[in-house]
Amino acid sequence: MAQKNTTREEDYSKWYNDLVVRADLAENSGVRGCMVIKPYGYAIWEKIQAQLDKMFKETGHQNAYFPLFVPKSLFEAEEKNAEGFAKECAVVTHYRLKTDPNNPSKLIVDPEAKLEEELIVRPTSEAIIWNTYKGWIQSHRDLPILINQWANVVRWEMRTRLFLRTAEFLWQEGHTAHATKTEAIAEAELMLDVYTEFAEQFMAMPVIRGRKSESERFAGADDTYCIEAMMQDGKALQAGTSHFLGQNFAKAFDVKFADKEGKLEHVWATSWGVSTRLMGALIMTHSDDEGLVLPPALAPIQVVIIPIHRTDEDLIAITDKAMEVSIQLKKLGISVKYDDDTNKRPGWKFAEYETKGVPVRIAIGPRDLENGTVELVRRDTKEKAVVELEGIDEHIEELLADMQDSLYERAKQFRTDNIHKVDTYEDFKEQIKTKGGFYLAHWDGTSETEEKIKTETQATIRCIPLDSEEEEGKCMVTGKPSKGRVVIAKAY
Amino acid sequence: MAQKNTTREEDYSKWYNDLVVRADLAENSGVRGCMVIKPYGYAIWEKIQAQLDKMFKETGHQNAYFPLFVPKSLFEAEEKNAEGFAKECAVVTHYRLKTDPNNPSKLIVDPEAKLEEELIVRPTSEAIIWNTYKGWIQSHRDLPILINQWANVVRWEMRTRLFLRTAEFLWQEGHTAHATKTEAIAEAELMLDVYTEFAEQFMAMPVIRGRKSESERFAGADDTYCIEAMMQDGKALQAGTSHFLGQNFAKAFDVKFADKEGKLEHVWATSWGVSTRLMGALIMTHSDDEGLVLPPALAPIQVVIIPIHRTDEDLIAITDKAMEVSIQLKKLGISVKYDDDTNKRPGWKFAEYETKGVPVRIAIGPRDLENGTVELVRRDTKEKAVVELEGIDEHIEELLADMQDSLYERAKQFRTDNIHKVDTYEDFKEQIKTKGGFYLAHWDGTSETEEKIKTETQATIRCIPLDSEEEEGKCMVTGKPSKGRVVIAKAY
């Protein structure tokens, strides 16, 4: 605690890396680019998973599990998809090790155990899943198929950062099959809605819903929908994507169904996913220089109670009261931890739970017992209040709801303050050099212009927003006509 | 439905394979030895996971996540462990594909993207985890560490069977670190108790708790505890293992802690796991020639309601009543499906839910509405009864509890009927040739004798049971003294 933490102002990137480690969320492992998700970080991920899983099931999806490996011949079947991921594939070539004849305590790959066909560790599962769906789909009665998978995937990245970009990451990937194009597009849009609701209601993170430009689309998709969030440094983070895959995978794997008239047609597809990257988004939306700030809906511990005592008798009396309060809170579905570890001082604990982003801290001392009060601190504003024990459960329930709302409002206000309309390329280049944020600008819709912007400014077209009004205008770069503004920003 | 299913009597192995597919649990994939777990199978696995996860957390464990890959140098650090798994390792040697210069629509492994050090796809995670724990443990105050991981692992198997033996499988692996030997042994035993409780209370599957002989121990363990269940064909299935790892991994990875006096000592370890293999055990404990039989505690759908109707008016009235019943049942925490699909006939549905092992089937027809009754069939005994609608919720709640108990009792009775005491090797060889089952016999404790039994009869020493009485005797093979009987059987 003696060492001062890097502030966001000083170095946002270092602040992030330090915080992930300080708050015990994750750390780098002995494997290049792969992380260890520590118990506290994993507990947050479990909250994310549980809520999303519930929402997927409520919208009619079921979970299943498909193989980790994709044989190369299947992997390359959908050419665009294969091309998009080929450069970041971990490849299994052998299935056995043997003792090193030159050093009996070491192992070497057994050259005689070479696979006839290499296996790709899945970077995404369209190929293996559509190869499977082929056997499941004959008739329109077999459709739709609405399946989700929770899994690990591997994309070999040269520069990695905890949660934001790791060689292996955890995610969910939905893969659906439909009889019509309309139905598949509706599914892709529905899942974008689910992601939006999750981001805004549970992560307290406002997002812009949009479509990707052609060059930013998922490899193999006809259309990619996305949600984009603004981090505290003004950069964008793509928090979830939902793809309309057209008939691309059905054609690559020859998946057809007989419609009501018996006519054979290719099946329509979607896929959609969010990953442990959301952990990074959560951190960079709310946290502060002292540590993590978690929206109550995703906090593994919502309330921590810390006894302040001199004598054992004090501790006994405080513990009694703390247990009472815990029981009351648990009845309301609020998670509570009572930390009576006598090896650690209250000040140490205060800092510890602040770092870990526990939304509400209660301290109880002997004087509180006399007065029938507790000291209560909310993590987001750090406001301290002395509160009556009577009715504390409902007080905290309201407080948590208020924190959830106000974290969202604060993030939204920040975003509003950092979205800028620009009309000339000069203005844009000048502004994005000096300050972050999202830029709303007209674009002529061509890949050439998009590429020019990217090369010259490192900013990219994040999305063509779904919810904005049409507005006739002229591309800020070329002056050609445009029908609406797109969102441009530097991105994670 | 026209084709007759293979019966258990005819061909137990074929019955099993067919059933897994017929009941929509899993299927073989396009990847050698890897399976696809289908939604219905995965829903059962989710029930298994949820219950175990709850029990792990109740016993103080937390979840975390460690990398899929283990660098070869870490993998080989604990020599016995490495030796034990070396022959079944999938090895990643490259991290990129490129377009085949001879065929632009194909990909080849890019020879320039060879890894400096090969990565092993984890067959188990002791190595990567203990390499991580090294950074977490300095003092006795950092202990114990009680962590579990839900993950996929890969063990390259030449002969695979759905759920029972697959190259990739899903499992949980607990990895704990302790300050003392006593504490580590207590942990290994505690987790064996958790597995026993889960197997018996939730899977309704009686198990024998025991220790493995030295040659059957987990590679790298000082002691392996196990639970062994008897399948319907009399063969044994190892349903879970809990290992006391001594200081083997702490020594291999140099993990020491300072005790209260400041003295540095190596840390003591355990690991324990169960896998999707439990699905196979569940099937082969309870199912019958018609299909799956599921203990209610693990059935994704506990009650199915099927309308029997001629007219649309009938269907509307039946649906009203079915909704009423569903709501009542859901209030008691019972999962219900109402299947009003008009494209399928009731007879087809009856067979379908029988195949899928839904514990209770309710049929409601117009006459039932008049009489205030329903027709109710329990899956295990196939008993049919006409039951009053009044109080149906409590009736079903009791029925499900009764089924859970009676499935356990039935399996236990079967096991009792198929455990045989044998005192001479001749007897043993004769009996195990003609009938399956478990054999309780005296063994001299040597690997030589164990090997001889295995070679000559294909049966193995499943375990040295924990809960049986000491009994002086003579090894059935060598006549040497023995202190108690061990369990010998052919095994999955």
C-alpha cells in the first residue's frame, strides 16, 4: 500500500495493467500471450456468464459443445473465413511426445506421431459447427437451430494485453440456422439487442449500436452488427458482435433443407459472440485511481462489513450485529462478506476492498453499537454516511440500485461530452491528435477513404450507427455525397 | 420408431452407442475422437456442473482459469506426470497458416511460423498451475489455496467411445495447496466425500470408495482415491478421482512457503476431477431397452405434459389445464415441458420422451378434463396411473423423490447381487469368464501379481476399498498374506 499507484492521468495504459493485477483479476502466465484468470476476476466473469446465459435461454437458445480442433480441410472450406483467421492459428501437428534419446529427463515431439491432417485450434467455430449442422438439417422442420457454446478459443496475437487481447480467451459463440434470410437477419438483430441490454443494464455501460463497414466485417459474414463503448481515455472498445452470415457457410459445407414445397435451398446463418474482453470494458468504463469500481449487478461481493474493535468483547458484540445485518441483506439477494480477519488492520481492509471495487463498505465499531448505527461508504462517489441500523437492508438495496443507475448515467454523460461532430478532414485530424473521443463525420462509403483515414490518423470507422437520423452531407475526406454520419475513433 | 432398438441383452455396447445418439445426447464429430455434445446431453451436463459447483463452493473452493497450453519445458518438469501423459499429447508446433502456393484455395502450415518451444494441449493442468502457484505462495498466510477449474482437456486416445473415452473431454479439476501433509490428505479425502455424495444423492449411483494400487495411481500422485461404480453389464467405471500429490509438484516447480517460524518448506498438494465420463456412468447405471432413464435430480425436463385431442376446442381446454398444472409444478421448483406440437402424434411423443428419460409423463385428454384427472406414467417402472388433478403438484413432488430413491436402491441391489467373494484364483478366472461383476479377493499387494491378473483375465484391481473391514487372508494368486480384500473387475 506504501507504493503510490499510477493514476489514469499519468498513464492510462499502465494504470489499467496495474489495476488488473492489483485487484487480483488476472495475470500473465508462463505461456506467451495466455492469461491466468484469478478467482476474483473469474467470479466477475461467472456473473457475466450467468446473466448472459439466462438471456440467451429466455430468447430460445440452448447450449451445446463442439470440438476444440478443426481439421484443416474443414477450416479452409469457407474461404473468406479461413483467409481472415489463417495468420493467427495455433496448429496441432503431432499427437505424441517421447523421451529425448540424448537426455532421458527431457521429452521431444515424436516424429513418428505426425498427424495426417493438421488440426487448427478453433479461433471461432463456424467451420466445425456447420460441418455438424449438415447432418442435422434435412427439412424446414429441422429449422431454426438456435445454439450457443461457452468455450475457449485461440487467436495467435503478437501483442497481447490482459483481457483485451490474449492468445487464448473465453467467450460464448452463438450459431443459428434459419430457413429464410429475413429470419436470420432478425436473429442477428435480436442478439444485438440482447448484448445492448446486457451492456447497459448490467455493465452500466452505454453502447452505440451499429453495423461494421465492409472492411471491418467478420471474415465470412454478409453483415456485422456491433456494440461500441467509449472507454475513459476516449478510445472505442468493440464489446460484442452479431453476424448475418448469409448462405456462405451453408454453401461452403453444402447444407440444404427441403422447404414446404420440397424444394432444396441453402440454409441462412448467424453467429454472435462476446468474450472475456468485456472484463476490460468493465474496468475501463468505471474504475478510478484507487481501484476497481464495479456496477452492483456484476459485483461478486456487493457489501463488505468490517469490524472496528479494540477488545475481544467488542469483536464478539460487533460480530453478532454483523451477522444480523448479513442475514437481512442475504434475504434481499444481496451478497455480503464479513471480514473479521484479525491479522489485518481495518485501514488495510478499507484499501483492499476499495481496490477490488466492492460497491458498499460498512464499518461497525463499539460506538456504532451504542448508537444503533453503522458507517457506510459507497465505492463510486466515496461518500461516507452514518446510517441507522434500523432499516439498513432496504437502505442498501436502494443504494445499490442508485449506484447501478448513476454509474450508467456518469458513463453516458462522459460519452456525450466526448462525442464530437466534425465536418472537415482538417478539423478531424487536428482534434483526434489532441483529444480522444468519438467523431461523427460524413464518409463516402468507400474502402479507399476508410483506409486513408486509418493510415493517416490511426482512427477507424467503428460503425455506421443504427439509431441515428439520416442526414445528407458530404464526405469529410473526398467531398462525395453521404447519407449519414459514421462513428470514427481510435480503438482497443 | 419402426426399427427395433438393440437391447442390452443382445449387445450392451451397441445398445449404449445407439442410445447416446437416439436420445440426442452426443455424436461423433468430423474430428477424430472428438465428440459433439448435443443440446439435450449438454443440458444434463449443465445440471451436473451446477450441483458440483455448488458443492465445491460450499466446501470453500473458488473457480479460476488457467491456460489451455503447457510449454514443453513446464510439462516435463514433474517427470512421472510427464511420462504418464507423454504418449497421448496433442502438440502445437506452429502458429500460422498460409496460402498453398500450388493451390491458392488451400492452406498449408507456414514453415516460418514454427514455435521455438512446442506447446502441449493440456491433458491435465498440474504443471501450468503449479508454475503459477509459485508466484502466489511465499508464506503460510498464502495457504491454503483452494481452486477449481472447469475446462476442456485433450488426451489422444486411439480407441474412443462417446462420453467414456474421447480425445477432448470436459471436466473440472481442483488444485489445492497446503502447509501440511495432514491438511492435504484431509482435502483429498474431503473431495472424495463430495464426489461420493454427488454420485449417490444426485446420480442415484452407488459407489465404492477406495484407493488405487500403486500402478493405477495418477502419474505424479503419492496416493489416488477413487469412486468406482458398477455398470449394468457388471463392468466397473471409475467415476471420480482425488489425488494426494505429496510435495511432488512443489519440488518440480520449486514452490516453498515460510512457516510460522520462518522456515522454508515445500508446499503439499492435491488435485481431483470428474469429467463428461459421468454422462456415460449415468446412462449405464439406469437406462433400459426403451431409452434413457434419468434420476429426477439431473433431468433437464422432469415432467412432460402431452395433450390428447381431436378438435381445436379440446386442445384449447387442455392447454388451459396444462398451464395451470405447469404453474403449480414450477412453484415447487419442478421443470415442466408442455408439448403441444400439432405436427406430431401423441404416440410419437410418448416414445420420444421415453427415449429421453423424462421421469414423469402426463397425458391429458377431454375425458380427463370431465373427470378432473390426468394419466400419469413414471419412466423408471413404466407404471401408469390415473391421478386426481387436485393435489397433483404434491403428488408429483413425492413421486420424483420416490423415483430418485428407488433408482438408487435398484442400482444398489444390482450391485449387491453382482459382488462376489472369491478365494481361489481358479474360481476367480472361471467366474469372471462367465459373468461380470465385482470380485472381492485377497491380494498380496505386489505389482507382479496385479499384472498377472490383468494379463490373464483382463480384469484389474479397481481399488482397495476404504470402508471394508480388515480381514486376514491369503492372496488368491500367490498365497502370500493379505490384510483385506480388494475389488477386482473388468472396467471401462
